[in-house]
Amino acid sequence: MADSAKIPGQSTASPAVTGESAERESDLAQHRPSGPLHTPRGDTTIEESVVQKLAGIATREVPGVYAMGNAARRAFSAVTERIPGSQTNYGNGVSVEKGERQAAVDVSVIVEYGYSIVEVSQAIRTNVIRSVENATGLEVLEVNVNVTDVHLPDDDSDDDSQPQKKPSGRLE
């Protein structure tokens, strides 16, 4: 029976595979791009600054994170936060590379003395990935943590008394 259905010079598998392939390609073309941000009813775009803020908030939630960013950036933020009406910059110390469906995050932090840097870094990664993926639908490929300093308990008392102990520069 199988021989009677064959057409000379043609394989039986070829037309079926070709027809299925064309149908699949047609379906793929209709549904591209796909994912939670791209639907048949419209696309959603997310700015890098949104991912940056989400990652910054998620990082600050981790116990053991004292501050974010390097010394120069923290000094600039401290000045700008004193301006009436200004808002806290949650993206401070965070940089993001974002594509249509994926993102990579770099955070710079100061860890409080007494906390394990390894454990704090792992908690930051977990929290940032969970927060960004749940809020945006983007896949977070990596979270790189740069520890720029360790905050010592004595640092707070030194900062308060430093202006009083500062020499005037004159000889008396």
C-alpha cells in the first residue's frame, strides 16, 4: 500500500517536513518577538533607570549593606539630598546593561563590619535577581558586586568629631 501512494522521483517525507516547516516559520513570524514584554496586543519597554532603581532598592534591603557607590558619588549624593525637594537617588552605585529581554547589573557597596562579604554578596544577587525579574519580566543574567569599603563602627564617631579636631592651619 505504501508503494502505491509514492510518486516517482519524490520522497514521502520531504513534502510533509517542508509543509510543517513552512507552517512553523509562519507561526514564528506572527509571534515574534514574544515574552512577557512583547504581546500580540502591544510592547512594553522599560528604561535602564527603572531597572537601576529596582536593583538599588533591592540591594539596600540586604542586611550588612551600609551604603552604595564609591566615596565621590556618596559625597555628591549627600549634597544633593540636602536640597529642598530633592529625592533620594536609589540608583546610586548601580549600573545596568539592558537588552529587550535580558539585563546585567553591577552594584558598588560598602559592607558593615562584622558581616560576611560573601554572604552579603550572595544575598544581594538573590534579592536583585528576584526583584528585577518579578517587577520587569527581564531575565537577569548576572549581578556583579563590587565591595568598595568596609564601614567600621568607629567611622561614625570620627565623622562627627572630625570637623571639631580639624586644625585651623595657623600657628598660635
